[in-house]
Amino acid sequence: MSRACAASALVALFLTACPHLPPPAPRPHAHLLAMDRASGGITARLRVDDAAALHPVAVDWALAVGERDLVRGRADSLEIAIRLPPEVRPGTLVRLRGAVHLDGTRGGALAPFDELLRLP
């Protein structure tokens, strides 16, 4: 009986002595805000959430059908102009994926995105 009490007291001591970690800070993530069709291409506008005190530096992106990248590029803003290959027709289901590179006074971060969309 005294062993059980001693073990319970020891467990209680460990539980109260352990520091409580704060909840993890939200990680930035990006998503497609809007997409417009232009002659020979599209313009995609991204939005970054949970990125307080961070500003976008660059966007690495890829437009893919299935797992095959059709075109890739890098933009210096959240507005991406994408020249479509001639074989891509309106109504094609594509994936726009990549990451927004963010920077701030406390360092940088990546905000990934992966959107499935049908071309207008």
C-alpha cells in the first residue's frame, strides 16, 4: 500500500514539475485568391494567411497536369503571370503548386500552396 502511495506521489511530482509548452504558432500558408484568363495565359493571385510581420519576397510555382509539370517559374509578387503551353485547352484540370518565400525581422518562412483548378 505504501509503495502505491509513493509511486502516486512520484508521478504527481513529475507532472507538476514539467514545464507547460505554449501551443505552436500558426504556420503561414498560401492559397489562390483569384485567377483570370488573359490572351495565351492566366494570372493567378495568391493570399498568405498567418504571416504577421512577414512580407513576400518571391514565389516559386509550377503548373502541372497530374504529376507532370507543364511550366515552372519564379515571381517577385503574389500575382503570377503564367504563359500556357499551346496544348493546354480551356477546361483542363491543373494543379498550381509551390511556395511563397517570406521574410521578416525574426527570419524567413515558407508558405506552401497546392491548388486544383479548372482553367477558364
